[in-house]
Amino acid sequence: MRFNFKRYAAVAVASTALVAGSCFAQATPIDVSSVTDVMSAAGVAVATIGTAGLSLYYGIKLYKWLKGAGA
């Protein structure tokens, strides 16, 4: 028995189209405002921690540079 790729590919494409169509058939939109609020708040925290980390890193480099210039 030969395996017919074309026939199974056509079935796969047709079933994917049916599944995708049913996913977009919702009548009510999904409310994502709470998720975006949490992500915005987390973004502020990440930016603050990142700024502190970069300040520490470059502060140490500046200290070593100034210490080496005085010797």
C-alpha cells in the first residue's frame, strides 16, 4: 500500500482551516487590559533594576579608572 501525501496534506489543510475559522468565531472580545497593566508595571520594575545594575557596573569601572589615574 502506497502512502498518498497529497491526499493527507489536503485533509490537513482543510481541517486547519476549519479549526482556525472556529477560533475566530467568538462573539465577545477577550479583555486583556489586566494583563497589559501587569506587564506595564513589571516593565517599570525591570527598567529600575536594570538602571541600578548598569550604574553599579559603570560606577566600579569609573572608580578603578580614577584610582589608576592617581597612581
